[in-house]
Amino acid sequence: MQQLAATSELDFHSDTYKDAYSRINAIVIEGEQEAHENYIRLAELLPEHKDDLIRLSKMESRHKKGFEACGRNLQVTPDMQFAREFFAELHQNFQHAAAEGQVTTCLLIQSLIIECFAIAAYNIYIPVADDFARKITEGVVKDEYSHLNFGEVWLKDHFKEVKDELEQANRQNLPIVWKMLNQVEEDARTLAMEKEALVEDFMIQYGEALSNIGFSPRDLMRLSAYGLTAA
Ligand code: PL3
Ligand code: FE2
Ligand code: FE2
């Protein structure tokens, strides 16, 4: 009900909406661009899955184009500088892990954390988006589930060998997600997206993914607790 009331009051052409959109839209464009690059890097690290990963990287550039069109449609110029800073920590951690050949950490950052973040954000955005952006986002979110699935399947197949590195990568990167959410909380609310809903959706996707990979309910509690302290 609250969501409905909020939507009917949204003015997609107001200065307030467009100002917040210039940052959120940029974050999403930057996120899709980094995802594109990350899957190309992963294709180098996992040559036996090269074709699949290159296919995912191409989907990410299509997503980026779609969200660029959403910004243009509202006559908003995305604040890309803001967005690059927003992703800087995760970006650095991914680059570092890739340089060390830590495929597990790279997959946790891209296919679990970033994809779950995207799925949560897009799910919460769809009901409050303008008509143009809603259609684009509905198409994109379907793809993101398949990207999350790629990571889940690979990590599940190698669970014994990757478990410790996953725990360590989770501990290092999950707190960053909460910091990122806090940074966009206000702008997201201007778009009628509530932080609590984003957190809830993220934790559901992420927890399900960890459970599919092989973590026990007890492990899940421990893993999810990281970062809550930072939120
Ligand atoms: C991977 O395929 C895509 C990575 C994109 C990451 C997006 C994170 C978005 C968080 C910002 C919350 C508001 C989202 C608004 C949706 C248009
Ligand atoms: Fe994407
Ligand atoms: Fe994706």
C-alpha cells in the first residue's frame, strides 16, 4: 500500500527525481560496465568456460546500453565520476584477486555479491520505475539470475576446495555492500526504493546462493553476520 501511494506521487520529471536518478542511473551503468569487464577477466581465468563467460560479458554490455537509454529517456546525465568512486573498493578487490589468480574470490565478488545486489535493486525498482525503464529492467533482471546461477554452479562443483577462500572473501567484501547501500539510501528513497527492502531482498538472494553452493544453515548465519556491524 505504501509502495503504491509512493508511486502515484512520483514525478519522474521533477528536479529532485532527476538529481537522484543522475547518481543511481550512473551506478547501474558503471555496475554493468564493470560486470562486462569482470566476465572477460573470468574468461581468461577459467578457459574451460570461456564461451559461457564471454556470452555473459556481452549480456552485461547490452544491460549497460539499456540503462543508458533509461537515463536519456528522462533527460538525465549520469554522474559517472560518483559511480566509479561508489564501486572503487569492490573493483580494487576484484582486480587484486584476479592478479593473484583467486578465481573463487572473483566469482564471489562478481557472480554472488554484485549480481545479488543487482537483482535486489532491480526487483525493488521495477514496481516504481517509469514505463520505459520498467520494461528494460524486467528484461535485465532475468539475465542476472542466470549470472548468479553460473557462479553458484561452479562454486558448488568445487565446494570442498573453495570453502575457506569463500569465507575469507565474504568477510572481506560483504561489509563493503552495506557501506555502498548506506551511500545510496537517500537517493534510492527519492526513487521510492526503501533501503530495508533492498537489504531484505539482497540477503534472501545471497543466503539462497550460499546455501545452494553447500553452506549449512549454521554457516549461513555466521557468513551473513559479517558487515551487519558496519551497517
Ligand atoms: C551486474 O549484472 C549488474 C551490476 C549492477 C549493480 C547495481 C547496484 C545498484 C545499487 C543501487 C540501488 C538502486 C538501484 C536502482 C535500480 C535502477
Ligand atoms: Fe547485468
Ligand atoms: Fe549480471
